[in-house]
Amino acid sequence: MIPRRSRREHRRRRWNELREQRGRGIFLLPSLLTTGNLFCGFFALLLTVESRYAEASLAIFVAMVMDMLDGRVARLMKATSQFGVEFDSLADVVSFCVAPAFLIYSFALAGLGRPAWFGAFLFVICGALRLARFNVYTGVTDRRFFVGLSTPAAAGVIVSTVLLLHREEPPRWALVAIAVGTYLTALLMVSTFRYWSFKEIDFARRRPVQTLLVVVLSVMIVATNHELFPFLLFGVYAISGPARRLVLGRTIALPHGELPTKEPS
């Protein structure tokens, strides 16, 4: 017969083991979403090689959704970790730096010579620098803003352009404009322009009716012209940083050592 004290110790040990397994499961879910982000970026590269530019653009858009979800899930489950932050950044390099750069190179820049394809490389290096800077410090003490255009938003500018123009072969002037736009988008990522982060807005709790109307209206707009709307959305957001500086002037914000959360980086 097993002593009562031994049975209690066995149950306590078993309970601790179950709690540890549960903790590992919670940390696994955000990592699975980040892995989905990485897979979408890799899949976009494969589709680009096959000249399936529209499908590659959609794969990068799905990667953006995965990138938004992993941070939200990690915070809701209180499963944030330094490992998750680093893994998320590595996935973002593939999905939002390498994949969009290779996509825009194959679609528009390959025939324009060395200065044009160097723009694709500049996009990759600026995106990597943007992620590294974000992991070291956020750059502003106000959580409402990012310093520099985030890599998912920059990728959105690139892939929405491809999605808009993929049905017909663009004329040379359009290809030159795309090359210039690639340079500018890359430089915006390492700029000091401040972009609204949308972290502190919670429309779902404070204004549920307005949120529902906005969502329904957005779905209707996307359904009406699903190729033009993303281009306008990401284009306006990319311009908003310089426009805000032009209207409000430069705001001095000293960088600090706060570790970032898993947000669009």
C-alpha cells in the first residue's frame, strides 16, 4: 500500500509536469504562426521563380496576416519571449525583405540594368537594418508611433504595385518609376520619419458599431477593386511619414533600451 504522503507528492509532481507541458504548448502557438509567416515568404520566392507574380504577392499578404497574429497571440497568452522576438525578425527578413525584393526584381527591374537591380538589394539591406534597429530600441517613447516605415508596410507597397500591374507588361517609363519607388521605399525604412503604429487604438471595445461599419465598408471596397485598394492603402501610409514631418515639423525623440514586443517591425 502506497503511503498517503507519497501519493500527495506524486500528484503534486504530476501536476507540475502538466503545467510545464501547458507552458510549452502556449509558447508553441506563436512560434507556429511565425513559422507560417516564414513559409509564406519562402513560398512567394518559389512562385516568383515560376513567374506567378499575383500568387506570390498574395502569399506575402498572407505572411503579413501571420505576422500580425503571432504577436497578438503571444501577448494574449502571456507567452512573449526573446526567442519569439528573434525568430519573428528572422522570418520577417525572408517574408518582407528578400521575397518582395526578389519579386520586384523579377517583375520589373531585371531588364533595367545594374542601377535598377541594386535597388532590390538596397530594399533587402534597409529592411534588415530596420529590423535590427527595432530589436535594439523602438526609437521613440511614444508607443503610438514607429520610427521608419515598418518592413511589412514597405513590402505591402512593393507587392501591391505588382498586384496592380501584373496583368499587362508595364511600359518602360512605368518600370523606371517602379525602380525609383523601390529606392524611396527602401530609404523610408531607415529614415527617422514617424509612422502611426495603431497599437493604442482599440475600436472593437470602445466603438463596436463604428468598427463594424468600417470593416464592412473595407470589405466592400476590396471586393469592388481588390487590386487598386491595397496599392492606395499602402501608398498613402508610406507617404504619411514624410507628410507628417512636413506639416508638424521634426519631433525630437531619444532612443532608449526598451525591448520591443512582437509588432509589425
